Amino acid sequence: MQRVKNIIRTALYSVMFLFWCMTTAAAADPSSRSLTNIFAPQSTPAKSIVNLSLFVLTITGIIFVVVFTLLVYSISKFRAKSASANSEPAQVYGSTQIELAWTIIPILIVVVLFLATARVLHAVQDAPMPAGAVEVTVIGHQFWWEYRYPQLGVVTANELHIPVSDPGHPAPTFLRLLSADTDHSFWIPQLAGKTDLIPNHPNSMWMDPQRTGTFVGQCAQYCGTQHAKMLLRVSVDTPEDFAQWIREQRRPAVADERVAAGRRAFETTACINCHAISGTVANGRFGPDLTHLMSRTTIAACESSINT
Ligand code: HEC
Ligand SMILES: [Cu+2]
């Protein structure tokens, strides 16, 4: 009896501990919770994924409760009793009904889970790109993100700008994911599932954020020692703000006389081998394009914010 009580108590404590971990993690930091909460999707692919995971969680949760109840029932009802210490329990061999049941029911459950998953995979991965979609090429580098808007002639780094997509006027953004060196993974929990950027293997993803604002994410694949500092930001703009941002990014760099000395230093040293600034001799591709560096809110893969 004591053993059964111990088992039940341990099980109860484990469940309570798990629950405590989940609730404190969720309540820890409200600002980061709202920005990276996988349960608060703001875009169609992210929503489909959350719905699927809740469905799978519900089914597996029911299985857990049924199995655990039967287990607790069995270990308490059929525990060792002093009265029957010397006798064997009834031995049962082969039962077609039971064996059929425990073969067919799990197969049905697996088929249901498989079909539900295949449906979401198809809806997310095979979505056709509509005519008005914004296209961005995302290139993962150790340890920063390069964004190229081939249709719009814009190149920037780390902070992605995309238009909001209201259901009346869908304006999804389709990303082509490439890598310049090793494997990276592009993940903005509220907007889409994570997808790897693999050298010589273009991947793609899309998102249609339904509200404006800043969304954060990070490289979700260990890509080297500075991997943890490879953050990313997505600014979801109104169509007007997005058009304005594109206009500003297309302008050549400002040639301000007050910073002429710095400009000269930049243009005459090694910086130009790795960085590009439009309208200058600098055309390096190894590091971020610095033409509109000060239009960003952060530098170095969102690691430090720019205070102007
Ligand atoms: C050997 C190549 C190389 C040289 C030379 C180089 N950089 Fe960089 N630079 C990089 C790389 C790569 C990054 C991205 C690092 C990161 O974000 O993790 C970077 C990042 C930056 C950033 C931040 C950009 C952003 O969008 O966050 C600035 C500013 C910068 N470099 C300025 C300079 C200046 C000024 C010089 C010359 C004095 C210089 N760099 C020389 C490779 C170089
Ligand atoms: Cu990375």
C-alpha cells in the first residue's frame, strides 16, 4: 500500500511541477511573452500550426489521462495482498477482441494525426504566391541576416520590413531562404514556423501578418559561437509606411559635410572590402549593407539598439 501511495504521490508532484513550470514561464516577462509567444499567432501559417498543435495536444492529452487512470487503477486494485501472497493471479492467454482493439484504435489515432498534419503542411508549404506578394530574399550569414527585395531594389540587414496584410486586401510576403555559409534557421514565432537556411538548397516561407508592429525572432539553428546573438526583427508596416520605407531605402546615402572625415576614413580603409554604401566606392558583400544603417533601430544583428 505504501508503495502505491508513493508512486501516486510522485506522479502527482511531477504533474504539479510541470504545471508550475509552464505557468511561471508564461507569466515571467509579459513583454517578451507577447512578442515570442507561440500561442499568440498573428499570421496564417502560424495560426494553422498553433491549431494543429492544440489538436495533437488534446488527443495525446486524452490518451495520457486514459492510460494513467488505468495504470493507477491497476496498481492499486491488483497490488500485492498478504491474503494472496502464495497464489498466482489468473493467467489470460490471447484475446482476439483485446488484440484487435489495441491494434485498430492506435492505427486510427495515428491516421487521424497524420491526415491533420498533412493538411496543414500542404496549406502552408504549397500556398501559391499571389500576384501582389512582396518577395524578399533572406540570406543567413555568420552571424547576421541579409534581406534583398529584388523587385524593389532594396538591400538591408537584420530588420525586415513587410506590409501588413488585412484579409480584405491580402498582401503576403514570400521569403526565399538562402545561406552564405552554414545552416541557419529563420524563426519569428508569431508569424510563421521555423525554416532552415541551408547552403545550396533554397527554402521558402511566407507570412501575412494581420496587425502592424514589431515582431522578434532569432536564428534557431546553432550556426557557430555567436549564434545566440543572431537576432532578427520584423517591422510590420501599414501599406503607406511600407511604401515610404522603400522610397527612403532606395535613396543614395546622405553625403553630410559634417561627417566628411569619417567618410574619408571609411572609404580609404578595409571597411569597403566588406561593406557596401550606395553612391560610394564601397561595394563589399561580406558584411551588412551600410547605406541606410541609421534607419535601423539596432546594429549587429539586433544585439544593441541605436540611440540617436
Ligand atoms: C572583414 C570584413 C569586415 C570589415 C573589414 C569591416 N566589417 Fe563591419 N561588419 C562585418 C560583418 C560580417 C558584420 C556583421 C556582424 C554581425 O552583425 O554579427 C559587420 C557589421 C558592421 C556594422 C553593423 C551593421 C548592422 O547593420 O548592424 C557596422 C556599423 C560596421 N560593420 C562598420 C564597419 C566599419 C566602419 C569598418 C571599417 C573600419 C568595418 N565595418 C569593417 C564585416 C566587416
Ligand atoms: Cu545562425
